[in-house]
Amino acid sequence: MKIVYNNDIETQLIVEFVPHFVAELPYSKFQGKDSQISMCNTTVYVGTKGIKDSDGWRQLGFTLVQYLREQKAKTVSMVLPDKCRQFIEGMYLGAYTFDKYKSKNEPVKLKRIIIRGNHKIVAELNAAKIYIDAQNMVRDWVNTSPEDANSSTIRDAVCKSFEDTNVQVEVFNSQYLAGFGMNGHLAVNRASRHEAMTIKLTYNPGGSYHVCLIGKGLTYDSGGLSIKPGSSMTTMKADKAGAMTVWGIVKAAEELQLNVKITAYLCLAENMIDGSAYKPDDVITMKNGKTVHVKNTDAEGRIVLFDNICLAQELDEDADEFYTLATLTGAAVYQFGNEAAGMVGFNDNMKRKIKKFGDKAGEVFMDAAFHKYMMDGVDDSLADLSNTGTSNMGCQKAGLFLTNAVKKKNKQKYLHLDIAGPAFVEKEFGTNVSGGTGFAVRTFLEYLKKIGT
Ligand code: BES
Ligand code: ZN
Ligand code: ZN
């Protein structure tokens, strides 16, 4: 589906936004309430009464496109309301489909939406497209099967996506990782046919603020020897969502030419089983010298991220903020549901900021706070740390484990985001269709745009 600006072309249907009752609709119950949509002849009436914020417009764009698709509309035109960037975002999000694995593609019915009115709207149109192209790219990769999305295919696609841009791509293959002493990352990947890899992206337009993003990229998580039950395994292609998300964020930031330095780490591995697999009872010496007792090989994401947090602090000493984005725990899904992510860290200001920009983006972040009795929750009697720990607060505990990789001077600069719930959903919610959602792309773009304009 294309959304273009044009004042001249004739279309099959015309959309009108109305904040009140419409008498023309015969015997109509149309009150103009938001998300109420009704068609009369060739006009589609869209209620806007009660829309409170820009996310309401985003939601309405999503609902409208779904409606138009159900009506089998082909070409539609509309004059847009004020908050149009978010509304256009919603329409792009609603038009998303993933049919890579269908042998017969459905013919595209809704071909074109024509935006009429003031030419100034074109800038909004372009910005919305950049935001959502990035988010939909993340959705595509999260939805792609683990055979097709492995560390090499991802590496090739990442390199290609930044050709002819000023984003620098560095690939640290397993030899590099060994040289860096990243024994945790390597151990998790040991039973995989695919190579362990960290891809570093640097977008440096000269801005004075530097944000570092570190994404969990488990191209598949079988659980390893502590194998997952079959039913929990079928969505584990989505365990790479954190890495795909940080890629999408850099992609859009570059296209928008935001004036903020961003570095991103895509931490790629696959948690599999063969004779060389890492084992419960192994003790691993991590990049910063701390030792980890492996109690459960399914708690692999924190091991991979731990080493990469160490690496990022070494290579990006000047970063002002560090974030990890990860589908890290099933516990986060229980605690916050599929609609919200958990935030773990020591700096309440960072949490407030992400929550605020999340609200703007229509994405929910909730505080997963520590309490004083859980601070020894990942201590171990055999080694320095245990990868499962003792407390029941699974999301916090995984975050607490990660903070052991954070240097003292950076503790206030670090925030962990557990996106296990909203990164991949079976049931549609908000502006998400089922499958990969691209959650957190919009929140970070809102935030980075604020710093970098
Ligand atoms: N990738 C999973 C977490 C996950 C679960 C993401 C459900 C999305 C949906 C992670 O690696 C994992 O398996 N964590 C374990 C840790 C446990 C063994 C301490 C979990 O949460 O069950
Ligand atoms: Zn796991
Ligand atoms: Zn995992």
C-alpha cells in the first residue's frame, strides 16, 4: 500500500473526519465517536470525538486501514487532520502483512491512499514512512524463520542496509569475540552451526550526546540442554527481537539525520544442543573476569548480553547512556503481560524518560523495581554469580545479573528493557498485528529526535 500526496487524482472512496453526529447517514447511529467508522455511497465517515492524544490518532489510522481493507477498497483519498504524522504511522502499521512464507500471495486490494490539502503535509508523510519502514523491517526479521535469519544472513542484510550511508558497520566474528575474552557469548553459541557474532553500528553525525543500545539477538533459543517444552519453543525465533530493534532504530535515525551519536550492538548467537553444548554446572569466566555458574542453559540471554555490556563500555567509553533491549525472561510476560515492557536499573530518571517517550509513541514501559532483600539474588556459592539466582522476581533478577557487567562509574547510565512480552504477540493489540511488533522502535525514535533536533 502506498500513501502519497496529490491534490488531483480521482479515487474510488473519500474519507471524512467528523467529530459529531452525521445526519446524511440514513437511520444512522453514527455519533462521531472515535474509531466509529461508517460508509455512505462513496464517503467513509470517521469519528474523531474523544481522541485525546497523538496516540489516539495513530490508533485511528490503524483502525481505518483495517476497515478499508475489509471493504475491499482500492484507492482512497482524504484531507488530513492536524496530528497527521501519527495518523499516517497508524495507517502504515495497519497495512502490514507478512506473507514471505505463503506460496500464493493475496492480491493487494488497498493500493493507494491519496493525501490532499496543504503541501506542508509532505514532510510529515516522509517522517512517518521512515519511522514505520524501520518498525516494519524489525517485524519482518522477527517473523523470519530461524533457518533464514541466522547470524550470517542477518550480517549480510545489515551491511546492505547501510551501504551508501554514513553508518559504520563493524562485524566482530567468533575470533574477535575470543580475542576480547567473551567466553560467555561463545559458550552459549557453541552447539550452533552458525557463527557467534556481534555487529556494531556507529552513527556519528557529530552530535554531542551519545546513546549506546545493546540488543539480544538469539536467532533461536531451544533452551539448550535445559531444553524448553515444545510449546514454548515455537515462538523462539523472536528471541532476536532486541537486536533487530536496535538495527531498526539506527536505520531510521540515519534516514532522519538526527543529530545524536548512536552506537548499537547486535549480539547474535543461537542456543542449541550437540556434544559441544554448554552445560548446567559449567563455570564461565566472563569478559570482566567475573565467574558465572551456569544453573540453567535456558537463561542464556543474560550471559550473551553480559559480555557485550562489557565490550560496549570498553569501546564506547564516552557514551552518556547504555540500554539493553532484550526478550530476556518469561517472568516479564507474567509480570507485565504482552502489552508492556519491564524497566530495570538504578536510575529513576532514565526510567521516567523512557516511560514518557513511550507514552508519546503508544508503547507501555513499567518499572520493575529492586528491593533491598533481593540484592544478593544472583550470588552463588560456587562462583561469583549464578545465572538463575534465588529471588522469584525473574525480570528484576535477570536485570540484576546484567548490572554485574556494568562498571561502577556507569551504574547511573544504564537501563535494561525486557521486551519479552510485547516484542512478539499472538493476539493483536493497539497498533500491532499478531507476530513481531517492532516494539520500542518508536519510543526510541521519539526520544532520539528530542535530543537530536
Ligand atoms: N528467551 C527466553 C525468555 C522468553 C520467554 C522470551 C518467553 C519471550 C517469551 C529466555 O532466554 C529464557 O528462556 N528465560 C528463562 C530463564 C529461566 C530459565 C531462569 C525463563 O524466563 O523462563
Ligand atoms: Zn532461554
Ligand atoms: Zn532467550
